[in-house]
Amino acid sequence: MMTAEANHTIVFPKRTSGRKSAVRQAAERAADLKLCEWIEERWRATGLAFGTRGWAYVCENEGFISKGEFAAFEAWLGRVRKEGLLDPDAVADDDARKADHGEYVDHEDPEDYAAAALESANGWLSDYTPISVWDGLDTYVEVLVEKVDLKVLFGPVCRRYRVPLTNGKGSSDINSRRRMLQRYRAHAEAGRNVVLLYFGDHDPAGLDIARVVKSNLLECANIRDVGFDPTPIQVVRVGLDAGQIDALDLPWIDNLETGSGKNLADPRHPDHGKPYVKVYLGTHGPRKVEANALARNPAAARDLIEGAINEYIPPDWPIFHAERLLPHREAAREAFAALIARTGGSGAP
């Protein structure tokens, strides 16, 4: 395992152009391998494979790169993967670009295939859910995050509580907002309070995004299959905040660089004079903490979001819900067994 002291010797590899000596080539390859080793160790230790942008944020938090070097880092990450220097599974798939509808070929013999089919049927019966997890709760909750990598961190908790988790990217696309409003409409009509928990960066834009989430939803209220006024939705910003940053000893980044490489702290930046930037600079100074810094401590990240969810859903609710489903799932198994017996195992009615 790479030590903390060794981390300080890691630099973002920058290859020079033109003719290079063997010594220079070896040094550049060694620098590539050192950062690749660090990424692989982080991935294996946490089980979290981020996308190229996510790894850029992680490396920024470690001080290996600056925000203005994100594009160069992402290009470097692509190169070392192509050259076989980095385990390709350390970087998450881009689901938006993956191929669909490809062929799958079964390699089992008929007996093994049939056994697997029976096991799958038992699994389906174990998932039989004729009761909503929200039955008995007076508040419906969703989680909106600013970065897709927070979905990796928060996913296990949201899955356990059956809380929808959406990546907003600052202002989510129309269909994401449309489907969110459809869910909220159904629960509001069922008489529940409706809450949206927001988690984003601790920087001027991240704090301001929380303020405009409701207006982003309002823009989609009149879509023909929505027809829901989102005013009752309570938007609650649950992180990152200064207290969480201090408690988890998350690293501050001593700049306010944006993706373009410009700095919000620079008076020449077009947004420097905006109220939300001035308030932030007056309170926190020219520094920030990206929410991706939570990748340093996945357990703490999950504790944060679970604590926020538990303000509305009791911690033992997943267990209670699973227990109340047991008799229904047992009835489904008995019905399945009766069907098999009645059809002689052929599956025909």
C-alpha cells in the first residue's frame, strides 16, 4: 500500500514533445505508473470506480492537479488506459455511450441452465413487493446530487431506503425533472409531505445551485404529463457544509478555478461581482471543497446521507418493510409451487 509520504511525491505526468532520450522516456513512464498505481490502490481500497471527471476531482482533492488541468488529466487517463498502464476497470463505464441490444450466448448445458432458471424464479419471488415502502410514512424523500460520483457513494444507502437518487449536474435535463415531478405529484396526491435533499460542492456555484433548484423544477411544471406545481416540495441542502468539512477533515482547495481554468476570485472574472460570489468570498475566502472529496472516506459519506434521510425515514424502516413483505412473498412461493404441480412442471396452464 502506498504510504502518505509517498503520496507527496506524486505529480501529474506531463510528457514533453519532440525527441527524448531513453532516460527521459523512462522517467515519464515511471511518473505515469506512479499515479496509475495510486488510482488503482484507491479504487481497490474503496471499491469505487469513478468516471474520468470523477477521478479528476479526486486527484484535485489530493493536490495532484488543479481545476485548470482537468482536460489534460482526462486525456492522460485515456492514454494510460490505452497503453495498458492502468487497470481499465478502475474507470467507470459511461452508460450514456455503452452499446445496447448486443447478443448474449449461454454457455451452460441444459441441466445447469434449467437449475439457474429455477434459482432466478426463486429470486423473483423473493423480490415480490405488493406494498410500497412509503405506505405508513408521512413524508416522501428524494436525493439530488451535483456530481455523478456522489451517486456511487450514496447509492447503497438510497437503495436500502428505496429513496430515488438523481444526478442534477447543477441543472438537470428536462426529462429528469419531468419524471421527478411525476413522482412527487403521486405522493403529494397521496397526502404526503414532499422533500428533496440536495448535496453538492462547497463553492460559490454549489451553494447557489441549492437556491435555484426549485426554480428549475418550476420550469417543467406545465409539461403536459406533469401538471404539478412543485411549490410544496421542501428543498433541503444537506451538504457539503463547513461543519462537515471540519468534522471529516476534508481538504480545502486554495482557489476558485472553474472548468474553463478561470478563477472566480479574480475581479476580472465575469461572475466575480455577482452577489452569491461576493457573499461566499466574504465568508470562506478564495477556496473550496469539492463534494468528490468524500471519496476519501466512503463510510463517512454514507453516514452523512443516511443521517439526512433518517430525519424523515426511521433507521429501522427497511427492516420493518422487509418483515411486512414476508407473508406476501411466502404466498407467492406457494402459488408458484401450486402452479408447477398443476402443470406437471411444463409451465403450460
